[in-house]
Amino acid sequence: MAIAGCTTRPGSRYVNLDDIARLIREGKDVNVMDAKTGHDLTRVILTQIITEDARDKPTGLPLELLRQLIIASDEVPGVRDVVFEISI
């Protein structure tokens, strides 16, 4: 399922992070694209969903997983950019 970041077309509706998270939990394959630029925002949006979800839960993600993600951000191109963009 592709979701474009634009609601100006007739019949379109606003989709928020909770909607995207629900679709993913239902087993849907979701891709999020910027409607104007065509850039794939899926990684950024999924990371934002995880971040927002962790704020609501005192336990959040396991610390070791978070440490491994930080380590991986140095090894995988673009991961650091995604983490930085979400923190803004």
C-alpha cells in the first residue's frame, strides 16, 4: 500500500502515524512517499512511529537494541540521517 503525503486530491484523506501503525500491525506492506518530491519517507515514518510509541511506554525498547541501532547507524548508509531527521 502506498501512502502519498498529499491530501489535496478529491477523495483523499489525512493519514496519521496511528493509521500507518495500524495498517502495519494488520500485516499491510506500507510505503510512504512525499507527493511533491517523490522521496521515499517510509524509513523516517516507521522510525517516528517507533519513537512515538516508546514515549508512551515506560519500558520502551530494550536498551541493548537501541545501542545496536546506534552502532548500526555508523555502518549502514543513511541510518544516521533518519535518526537525526526524526529528532528535529
